[in-house]
Amino acid sequence: MTTETLRDQNLILMFEILELEEAMGIRRKKEKEYIKKYRPLLQSGLSDRMLPISRKKEAVANFLEI
């Protein structure tokens, strides 16, 4: 993957559901467990909150060393 590809406005990210859970309470608990275990790049680390857009861009740039 190149910098040009990453900057392409038409780039589409795909996500995968690890487990399907209908009950909201159980689903949120499992989400938090996965976040704690896998530490996704764009999660804030507070519950299931995402980083603000500016910090997301910074996190991705640092990860890719652009």
C-alpha cells in the first residue's frame, strides 16, 4: 500500500464482525473486552469511545510512518 493509495478519497475500509450479539448489554460488554484485548488504533481507550478525527489522522500517520 502506498501513500497515494492511502490518500485516495475513494479508499474504502472494510470491517468484520467478530461475534454477532443482539442483546445490547452483552454486546457493549463484549465490545469493551475486544477493545481492551486488541487495542484498536482509533479507539481512545476510554470505554468504547473513538478518538477525535484529528487524533485519528495522527494515529494512522504515525502507524504508517507517513
